[in-house]
Amino acid sequence: MTPIIRFLTGALFIFSGFIKANDPMGFGYKLEEYFGVFGITWLNPAATLLATIICIVEMGLGLALLIGWRRMFTLWSLLLMIVFFTFLTFYSAWFNVVTDCGCFGDFLKLTPWQSFTKDLILLVFIGWLFFRRDHFLSYWTPDVRNRLVIAFVALSSIFSAYSWAYLPLIDFRPYAIGKSIPEGMRVPEGAAVDQYEDTWYYQVDGEVKSYTTDQAPWDLPGAEFVDRKTVLVEKGYTPPVHDFTINDLNGNDYTDDFLQAERSLFIVAYDLSKSRNASWETLKSVLRWADVHGVKVALLTAATSEQINRFKADHGEEWPLYITDGTTLKTMIRSNPGLMAIKKGTVVDMWPARNLPALNDLAAVLDVAP
């Protein structure tokens, strides 16, 4: 029993850390949600760095458990970490404040209660290992174990840093290369819909009472409406791509215009004030190239009017600005700004701010004569 629990626990920590290290910026966004819940938003600027460190520690402790490196240190670290995670997932589930813990990134979405159950099982496993620590062996010599852990942590750090600086090597998001955005927005025929339940409050004979819809309190003699509360009792189907709209600054919807276009480019910058300034000159040349070759371009942002005016003052008036939901933009590409090439609604390529394509490469991707 102990070897199996040891293997499962170590492997799960490595896998969970790897999935999040593949997309540390996405995990950083999740940490920002938790920071908002607990009123520590001053940590937001360090969210991605903290996310990266957590991923590396998870993977390192997973390997340490598997090979028996410094057993007491490893077990205490795992125990403290899982106690903390169990508290977070329980708090999220009980108060329904963070609906996805981000434990496995975009690879696997868990409900708050599923996340808590998973952590509770891990807590039992680690507790078992802690009290049975004298019953599993360490492999190889201490020197070999030290070298393995150091090498593994170094490789994990390089992998996490690369994914942070560029883009996830393995993309599980609904806007990944090869994904059709219109397909992702489609709701299958017969899919379950959200089920809501209303509680009605009416004053009857001078007393406010609660009623269900079936009780039809509005039909009671002399009943006066006071309030109504609606709660979601069963979640229906949610398509992978939702809350995706492209509106101009006057609120006009241009979503279909871009998704049905033969070729289009999305410059994605959820926050113009935090964008990588060095990228905008390169993107200006992309803008001019697209104009010459008849490629539709949209600069998608969730910026405020004040931020947009400041951006125009700094970078010019020629930008085709459109408004899209900020969370959607963060999901589309883990870069601010980033560039996405679209053909008939399907993502054919994307680039982060620090690695924007040459115009010849862009022409090749979009099948345009350079």
C-alpha cells in the first residue's frame, strides 16, 4: 500500500506542477483571483513569479518523494503545502468565490468541490506517508539523489521561464493553434441549459413570507410583492469559447465580420497600460502590411477610454481598436500584446510580444503574396 500511495502522490505533484509550469502566466491569473478574495491585491505584480515558484516546488517535491530525498524535509513540505491548498479549495467551494482552482491549468477543469476532494485525498495520502516514513526506501546514494533533485529543479526552472517568456509549449486553451473560434462558440443541440430556482417574497396579512414559484404567491388575496431571489441550482453546458465579442468603441458588434473574413489578424492587449512598449513599432509595420494586402486587423483590448486616449497619444491614432472582455483576452494569448493570425475563424498561428514574426513569415502563414 505505502509504495503505491508514494508513487501516486509523487507523480501527481510532478504532473500538476508540469501542467501549470507549461502556462505560468495562466496560473498567475488564477493567483490574482485568490489575492482579490483575500484582499491582498498588492501581490498581483508578483503573481506570475509566485506561480512559477510554486510550480517548480511542486515538481521538485514530487521527485524528492519518489526517490526518497531528505524524507523528513520532503514530507513536512508536502504536508504544509497540501494543508494550505486544502484550506484554499475548501474556502473556494464553501463560499463559491473561485470557481476553478487552476490545479491542472486548462488541461482539466475541476469544480470547487472536486478540487477540495482531490486535496483531501492527497492530505490523507501524505498523512499516511508521514506516519509510515520508516517503511519506504531511498533510492541510490545521497550524492546521486542530490544531483538528481538539483538537475530536475534546474530543468523545471528553465521550462517554466521559457513558457513565461514566450507561450505555452502545449496549448490546452480553446484558442490554440488549429482551433476554430466559431466551432468553440457552438452549443450542441439538446445540450443542458442552466437551471435556476426563484424564491419570492410577498407580504401577506402584514407579514413577509417566502414562496416558491409553484406556490404562485401573486395569486394570494392582498399579497404585495417585496423581493425575488434567483439562484443557479444546476449548471448547464458552457461552450469552450464564451464571452467572445468584438465591439467597436461605439458598441457596434463586428464579431462575425472578423470570424467570417478570409484572413484577419488580432492584436491582443488586455491592458494597454501594461503592454510591452517595444512591440508597438513592430506592430505598426504589421498594420501597414495588412492594409496593403487587404488583411483585416483588430486591436482587441479591455482598456478604459482614458487608457485608450493615452495609448493613442503615445503610439498614434491609426490603430483599429475594438473592445473584448478582459478575461477572454487573457485566455486567447498569454502575452500583452500578442499577435494571432486567423483564417475563416480558425487560429493558424500566434506570437508573443518578444517574438513577433517577420512580414515574410506572416505572409506565408496567411498565404498572402509578400
